Amino acid sequence: MTTTINLSNITIEYPSADGEPVAETYIHLYAILTTLEVLQQYLAGRQATVLANQFLYYAQGFPRLRVAPDVMVIFDVPPGGRDNYKVWEEGQVPQVVLEMTSAGTQKQDQEQKKLLYEQLGIVEYWLFDPKGEWINKKLQGYRLQDEIYQPITDSLSQPLGLRLEVEGELLRFYRLDTGDKLLIPTELAEKAHYESQRAETERERAEAERQRAETERQRANKLAEHLRSLGVDPDSIN
């Protein structure tokens, strides 16, 4: 016998928080936040969103079936933040998930989450170990091939069009089309400060040039007046 449950008249709550801390350590939190900010800037203007440590609900009517990826990237959806992400409402599963892993979360990240993300059809799953506690070279990625995750050996993210590199305790990203490095907020601030200083230097140089030209013009006018006082037409002098 098949039992059909009508959920249309039932109110089901899908919480956006569980009271748990966002990250295990400051190092993990900083890695999450910088990754979120960098990818948000990179995907600005596109039909995509980047969410961090927010519930991903993947089964309508079953609010306990959820996971909170450290960072997830979803394409072909309206940009902007959400309190949580419901697959059946958005119509898309994340294409890329990044977890900032540690020795304490190794088993969950390497087994339960990996299996779940594989079953959900998430194209790429990246594990970044900022403290280097259990992953060789701190970074390991997996890509779906025939519905099974296979290790990524070249550190290239196909959905993102980026190369991932480890720099100290941060995960950094480089564009595949230009090779440019995506800057984190502190680097963007430094760049803006440098460009502001350069613009000010150019403004001062232009002002100095203008003043020099004005001084030369005034000197030439005085010389012309002096020549006229002597009865000499300055325009006749080559």
C-alpha cells in the first residue's frame, strides 16, 4: 500500500540557525569569510549566489535533512543572500562546495559530507585544511565523474573558472582566462589606497606643470612689454 502525504496545509519550519558557532577557530572563520568575499566579488553581475555557513535544505517536508556548507556557490539563480537555501524552491543544487576542515571535522568532511554532496550531484567538493592538520598540502578537491567523486589533481575549478592555491592559512584564487589573482578585502583596500595616492601624485604633477606654464607665460608677457617700451615689436623677433 502506498501512502500519500499532503504537505500543502501543513506549516513546516526551516530554521536559519542552530546556535552552533560559525567556525572552529579564528583561522577557519577568516578563511571562510575571505573566500566568501572573494567569490562574491568575482561573480558579481552574474546569475549566481555565494553563501557561507547557511543551511542547505535538500528534501521538502523534512527540515532535519539539512547541511551547512562553509561556502557554497550556486549558478543559474538570482544573486543575493538568503537566510537559508531550499533546493526545491531554487531549482538548483550548489555546483561548488568548499569546507574549511580540521582534525576535529575530518571524519564528517571526508565521509558523511562527501557522500551527501556526491548524492546531491554537487559538481565539485573542495576541502581546505588551513592548519595542515590532515590534508597533504592543505588542499584536496573532488569532481563528479559518472556520479562518483574523483580527486582533482590540477587544482582547477571548472565551474568557477579559477585555479585554487594555498597561501599560508588562506585559500587563494586565480582566473583561468587572465591569470589575475582575486584580491581579498585587505588587498583591495591597499590597492585602492595606492591608486588614490597615484592619482593624487598625478594631480600634483599636472598642477605643477600648469603653474610652470603660467610662470613662463607671465615671464614672456613681461619681456614683450619691456620690448615694446623700448620701441621694439616683439612679434617681429624670430
